[in-house]
Amino acid sequence: MWEESREERISPARWREFTDAFMDHFLPAETKAACAAELENLKQGSMNVWEYHMEFVRLSKYAIHMLPTMDARVCRFVQGLSPLVINEADIAALNSNINYGKMVAFAQAIEDHKLKNRRDREGSSKVRSADKFCGSSDGGGGKSALKGGSSGPSQSFAQSSMSAPPSRPSQGNREPHQQGQPGGRFQQ
């Protein structure tokens, strides 16, 4: 019906023209304005990157005029990301010609990596805290790690390497006798 209502000598409609006409006809201007304002204020907050992306896509349908290019879309998406991933995503957006889909995947990967590292660090600190608690409540019969008499290292090599990023092995935490040992094992 819309196409028939157009003048006959006009070139075929482009998709953008059709979607604009469709939205104008079926969506009240107040709803579009409210969605545009919501998109403008959208922040990741407590959502994960995927949930934020889904909300961003939902709202951006109603605010096409705010995101005229791929760069504008990527820039607006990055602006709303959480502090956990915004620095890396911002650098990636500035240093390369990245499209929206790749930016979402990149932000998800960064978020997953940082959350895994955080969980690993928290797990290691809980293990160390439990070791210290158990060592100090032995009734004074055994020597505590703080007094110099330990039966082994207070943190195993496996625990210390868990908190390091997988792509960058931590060289600073290794003892000299650990280097060169097969399989990361060391002798005491």
C-alpha cells in the first residue's frame, strides 16, 4: 500500500525510506522519543555485555537518526560499557576500523577474561586465608609460616599461575629453582 501511494516516476524505495515510513506510521512520535532518550542514557551497569547489547539493539531500532554510521553505533555502544571493559573497548574502537558485531564480541571476551581472573584471585586469597587460619589455630605445637617454619610453600605454583593471564606467563612469581623444571613442578 505504501509503495502504491508513492508517485510513479520516483525511483524504487530504499530500505531506510521504507523503515522510516513504517515507523512513522505505526509508532507514535512520543514512543520513539522516549526510546531515543533511553538509548542516550543507556549504561551497562549490572548487566553483562550480552544483555547490554540486546538492550542497545532493542532501543537503537527506534533511534536510527542517532546512529547514522557504523562508527557512531560502535562509539555509542562503547560509551555505555562498564568500567570493567570500557578502556580496552575504547582503545580497540579508536585503533581499528571495527564493526559493531566485532566490538560486541571483543567486549564479551574482555569481560569474560577479567571476571575469570577476578574469580581466580578471590579463590586464591580464600585458600591463603584458610591456610593462615588453620596454621595459627594449631595450639602452638606446629610452626607457623609467619615464624619461619613452614612445611612447604604457602602458595603452590599452580595457585600463583592461576591468577596470571593465560597469554602472559608470570615470570616474577617464580623462584629460581622452579625455572627449567618440566611440567612446572619443583623440588623442595
